[in-house]
Amino acid sequence: MIFTSGGGKPKIHSSAYVAPSAVLSGEVFVGPDCAILHGAVLTAEGAPLEIGARTVVMENAVVKSSGGKALQFPTHIGKDCIVGPGAYVVGARIDDGCFVASGARVFNGAHMESGSGVAIGGIVHVNARLARGASVPMQHIAAGNPAAIFPPEKAAELAQRLNFFENVFNIEAGSDARAKAAAAYSRFLRAFHATDTRTDTERSTKPVARRAGEEPPQQQVADVGGVVDAMMLELQEMEQRRKDATKKRPPS
């Protein structure tokens, strides 16, 4: 599903594959030869989101950008990256050739340099900078610039140093910071998504002969709303015929 949101519309290279059950919303760019698999969500909320060539975003991964008047967190994922199933990336920069494993998290302002990776369940935390080729082991946390790697049992200690609500929501820490963040974020999201419009796209899957080095043509967009409506009517008619046949069938 493709949505125009906040005045921005996804742009998908004609050579990319986007699964029918994936959701792309807002100012999202998907580069050449990418694969966006079933259930993946790519949403730009107030800042651009870019996926580089040949990158794979796997099933049920969520990739977001975010930005308001005070803070901007664009998301850039470079070329030849993999974002694993159920991973979460928000407001981060991920350079070429990186790997974000299943269930990993990469947060606002983080930067994964080329060839770095975060293993299953690992975290690259707010404003962390993971060095070129570095790895975050399973369930571990990268924090700081340059990032140091901490075991899971250090999570509570790290939380006190990260100033999460101030760095992400521009809200001072305090006992009511969570409630203030929720109220502010809800207000922003309601306003930002108030005029969202669904626009489905069709892309040909038939290979096109091209000269060496020639880029595929830009994606052509078509309104398929009428086709979807016709399919729904046909399915409803089939279901009604099935029910009628069941009623007429004699008892055994």
C-alpha cells in the first residue's frame, strides 16, 4: 500500500520490488534493485527516508524518519544493506554494506558506518556512532560517540545517561516526561496524517532489455482503485453464491 502523507509521496525505482502487503508512506525513496518484503513499513513523518540500491528490508521490519519544528531525524539506509525481519530503524543513518539483524533496534541520531552490523536483538542507541566494520553482539547495546558496547545488564545505567526524552522529543527529563511525550507525539501525528491519501501503484515485472549501464525507466503510476473495487464486488458475489448453495443443499 502506498500513501501520500504530509505532502510527500513515495518514489519507487522501476527495478525495485515492493510486496503488496508492504506499506510506504510519505517522502520515501526506494532505490534501484531493492526488495521491500511482506509486512514491511517505510514511513516518513516530517523528514525524508531513503533506501539505497540493492538494499533489502525484510518481513515486518519498520523503518521511519521523523521531524518536527525543533528536531529533525531523517533516515538514510545506504546501498547493499539488509534490515532483518522485525527490525526497527528510526531517524538514523546507516551507510553502505551494513547489516541490521532480526529484532535489532537503531534509534534517532544513530550512525552506523560502512560495513558495520548489529546482531539479533542488539541496539544502536540514540546518537551512537558505530565505527566502520564494528559489530554489536546479540542483545548488546552500542552507546556514545564513538560507540562503546555494553552488555544487557547495563541497560538501566545507560538509560540515565542518554537523556532519551530530551534528545528525541525535546522534553526535559522528569516524572511526567513520558506523559508529555505521548501527548506531544499524538498531537503531531494526528495533524501530520490528517490528510493521508492512499495511492496504489503498478509496476511491470517483465524484464526490459537495456544497454549496458542504462538505468531502467522511472516507475509509472496508475490508479488501480477501480480494479480493487471490481475485485471486491466479485468476491462478495462469489461468497453470496456459496451461501445460497449451502442453503439449498439437502440435509445428509
